[in-house]
Amino acid sequence: MTSTRSEQLAQILVQHQQSLLENWLQTLTSKLGRKEKGGEFEIRRQAEQFLQILTKTLQTTASDDTDGDDWADLRHLLSEVSRTRAVQGFSPLDTASFVFALKEPLYEHLRSALNSEPATLALEIANTSSLFDKLGLFTIEVHQKAREQVILRQQQELMELSTPVVQLWQNVLALPLIGTLDSARTQVVMENLLQKIVETGAMIAIIDITGVPTVDTLVAQHLLKTIAAARLMGADCIISGIRPQIAQTIVHLGVNLEDVITKATLADAFMIALKKTGARIAVQAGAE
């Protein structure tokens, strides 16, 4: 009686595990070149674990449902491989090749074992291909999710870096804005500004929009929200960097900034802030 697919694959994995491993690693290296050569030890460790877990799974289950509980350990390993490669900059196809590269070595052993049974051999190869296709597609799915998480995290870090809050003087903060304000960035701006107000007890916050290319209704609303939040924390706001074009746009849009001090430059706003806090700058003449 011919063995079932799981039994046949399991037998091949047990009997030829070392040769499968070496041929698999050689295929990976030849397909991906230096990308794989840079982490040969880690790739070997992952490949050895994959073969061990796959063998155990095939020996204990006849289910082809790779989403089932029986395949949880293998999915966990492939998730680790996919996430690691996503962070390292591998493409989804490169990641899936970790699984797909094992196909040909397995096919060779299936041909040797079932050379006299062509119909059975064709069925075994088709079933094996289907199994590895499912596992490869799983790595692609995990890889894409991991890349999305990396991109979101990088975007968050860039937003935080692009909205620094600096202390210009005692009780005076400055928030230079560069680029367009959207809802997500406005939230980061408010959080950073409010946190700095709490840390320093600042009385004045200068919001400099010199680096903001355009101001539309939405941007103006975001600015007003930030100003309102700062006032609730006890800090008045001054907007600097009002260029002629932006001033005309604000008037045209009918945005009400009557209760907000606005200045053309950060230097002008800084001087107003010093006066409002009662600070004085004394210039000492040098000895002649």
C-alpha cells in the first residue's frame, strides 16, 4: 500500500534531513546572493528548526489545513522569519523564497522514492507544491503586515522629530513647524507641546509656521486647536512666520485669529514673549 502524503514526506525528511538542509541552504544562497550570506548562521538555525517542526507536524497530523492548531508551531516560526526579514529590508518574494527554495530538493527525493509509480509521484509533487504554496503565502502575508508596522512606526518617529519643542528662555517655548499639518501630525504637535508646558511651566508658546508652505481652513483649525489646548494648560500662544501670502489666505478664509498675537518673524514673537513674561535683556558694553 502506498504511503499517504504526510507519511511519505515525513519519511523523506527523517531519512534525508541533512542533505535536504544543505541543498536548501545552497539554493537560498544562490537565489538571494549576499542577502543570505550576511546571516548564514541565523538562516541555518531557522532552516533546521523548520525541518524539525515540519517533520514532527507531518508525523502527527494528516490535516492539510495550515491554519489549524496542528500547524501553529510552524506558523510561529515562519512569522518570526517573516518579521525579521521585513525589518532587514527583504522583499515579500525574498521572504517567501525561504519556503519555496525547499521544494526542489524535496521533489528530487520524491522522484527517487517513487520513480516506479509515476501516477503517485505526480500526486505527491502536486500535494507537496500545494502545501508549500500555502506556507509561502503565509510568510508573504506576515511580511506585509510587519512592513506596514515598520512604516507606521517610522512615520510616527518622523512626525515627532519634525515637531520639536525647544525652550528659548525661561517660561518661553518655541514650536517650529515644517511641512503640512494634518490631523495625525496635529495630535503629535499638541501632545509634544503640552508635555513640554507641563515639564517647564512655560507661560508663552511661540508657534512658528515659517516652514508651513500653505495655510488652508483645515490647517488653521489645527492651529486653533493647538492654541486652545495650550491655553487650557495655562500658556498663551504667539504665532510667528506670517508671510504676506499666508496673511491674505487667512483673511480670505475668514479664520478668526483676533485673540491670537501674530508676528512676521520668530525674532519679533520672541521679543513680545519676553515682554509678556517680564524678562529683560541687559546688554553690557565692552570695555574700550
